[in-house]
Amino acid sequence: MDVSDSRRLYSRALELLPGGVNSPVRAMRSVGLDPIFMARGEGSRLYDVDGNEYIDYVGSWGPLILGHSHPAVRDALEKTLRDGTSFGAPSPLEVELAERIVGAVPSIEMIRMTNSGTEATMSALRVARGYTGREKIIKFIGCYHGAVDSLLVQAGSGVATLSLPDSPGVTAGTSADTILADYNDLGGVRGIMSREGEQVAAIIVEPVAGNMGTVPPAEGFLEGLRSLAGEYGSVLIFDEVMCGFRVAFGGAQERYGITADMTCLGKIIGGGLPVGAFGGGRDIMETVAPAGDTYQAGTLSGNPLAMAAGVSTLDQLSRPGTYDRLEEKSARLASRMEAIVRASGYPLSLNRVGSMMTLFFSDEPVTDFSSAKACDTDLYADYFKHMLDQGIYLAPSQFEAAFVSLAHSDDDLDRTAEAAASFLLNP
């Protein structure tokens, strides 16, 4: 596979960008490659600057549930672009997107748009602290909530890929109020709350973890968090930046029947453009300025282009049968992969929740960050390179999810399984 133009671009980028990229995982260091520069996307496909074609399961790290350059989203953007790119003032589109989100997510009565998921989680924690008058938060090891100082402690995603348990620049004082717990360990959270619950402003969790690979919540885990937060007067925050509108139209809260106090969103609600949002009950959200005293602001929040892409995306997703079709596609790929796993001589396990899935190079079930970290990442790197050579674009990290989109055809899914089989069944 010729990637000479990517190599030339990377050489230029190294002189201008830290590590030659604008987000660490894109550097592909954990799989022993240099980054591939993409030129365009269409449907289920990505095309790099050298003209190579890939069936894409990264989907811009989750937002592109409709596929690349969906006609309805593209048309909405072209129409909006003619009217301007940003006003620094309210516009009708932000009200339209807010109405759609409030109508879909059970916990959200009011919402504030932001420019990224990081901004959303950071703001949600500030609001939770202001609302409760408390300072401590509980986060789960391996759950990544963006590059927020107080949350960049034992995080997953790119931090795990680079083997950085924490980050330089995060002060001890910043992280002092962050209490760590193991994902899916309700007993551990119960013990923390029994000791410190009266000081805990918020429990923040990915209800479906996606930043240590796809890890579903254990039976009773989310229900237990809901109960403990209520018992101690803490705010339960679901970080659904990844799984919101992905695992169901109403996100994990619809799928599992659990209502959080606050919800963070991003990715899909912007249809591929930079976006984030946090919302919750009216009593909490009316503490946010200018309705209340807790300050939060953003120059480009509610940007009309992102709002137009989000409205168009959610309108497509709200059509009857859409999530049934997405589930059928995801189940088709998962069933083929599970058959390969059973026949393979490799230590493998597969986790899936809706259209999120991860093939773990481990023969033990992956239920938390500790079991995810036990995976054979060198073997994953070999698998990644093989799949790339076969025209299948996966996340360049064992600790990320693969995303099935509505644009993936049965042929795409079958070709992907066949490419995996050619590696996994020929050790």
C-alpha cells in the first residue's frame, strides 16, 4: 500500500504540530505506524491522500452514525453556510436542536450548548459543585471525560494508549478532590459513599464505557449508582458524549431505563462538526448563568453550522426503524466476528453494545480498566496493520471502540469479517 504522500505530509506536520497531529491517538504510535492523512469520506468509506480506500469503523471517533458526507447533512450545511458561519448571538437552529435533544433524552429538561465534549463535562462538574455546595467528585478508572484537569486521572482513551496514568501539568491540588473507583464495582462506590458521601458533589460515569474499549455496565451497576447518588444528595452525571444517540435514540438512559441528574453530549449531536452540550433537570440548569450564578460561556457555542448538522442528523435518526436497521447491521458483524473468535487459536473476546464494539486480544472477559489493560496490545497492533492492508480502517488503539454506521452495507460488514478471519484463523 502506497502512503508516500502521507509520509511527506507527516514530515511537514512534525515541524509544525506536536507529534505531527492535533490529537494524540491519531499519531498511531501504539500500533507502530505513522499517521495516515485522509482526503475525503463518502458513506462507509474513507480515502487517503494517496488514493487508498478504506471501510471506516472510526467514524470520526463516533459522530458519523449516518456515514460520511450524508446528503441531508451536507445539504443542511450548504444552506446554512449561505446565511453565515457564526453570529455571536442566538439563532433559531440552536433552539431547534435543543428541542430535539430535550424530547429524546429522559433526564434533560434544559440544555446548554458547548463546543466540545471536554467543555461539556468540565461545565457539568462546575454546575454540580455549585448546585450542591460540595467539592469532591467520583470518577471511574478508565473512563475518559475529555482533557479536563480534574478528570485526567487514571483516564482511558489516548492517555491509556500512551501509557500515561496521569498528565504532567495536572496539579495535585486540581486532582485532590477527584476520588477514583473501579468501573462496574458497585461495592467499591458504596464504600466510598459511606465514608465521604456527604462531601461528594457528583458521580460522573460513562454509562457505556467506550474509552477503554467498549465495556458495558454490569447488571445493577447503573441502578446502584442512581440509588447511591439519590441517597447522599449527589448529582449523577452520565457522560454520553460517545453513547448518546448511539446505543439508542435516547442514549444509554433509554436503553437501560436509568435517569441521570445531568447528561453530557457531543459527537452525534453535531453531525461531525465540533459540538458538545450538557443538560439536566430544570432545578439544576437554572443555576447556570444568566439564569443563575454558576458561570459558563463559549464564543462559538450554538454555532449555526454545528446546529444545522445536528438537527439534520437527529431528524434522520428519529425515522421509524432506524435503530432496528443499525442493530441488524451491528449484530451481523458481531455474529460473524464471534464465530471467528470461537474458531481462532488467539485469546480473544468481543464486547458489543448496539453499534459500539471492541475485539479485545484477551481470553478473559473485559469488564473494567484492569482487565482491558491485560490485553495483548502488540498482537492488536499486528491485527490493525493487517486490517489496514485489507482496506479496513479501525481505531489505532486496543482501548477504543469500533462504530458501525447506517452507511455500512452487508458487503462491507462481510468483507470486514473475512479480512479479520484471514488474520485470526491463520496464526
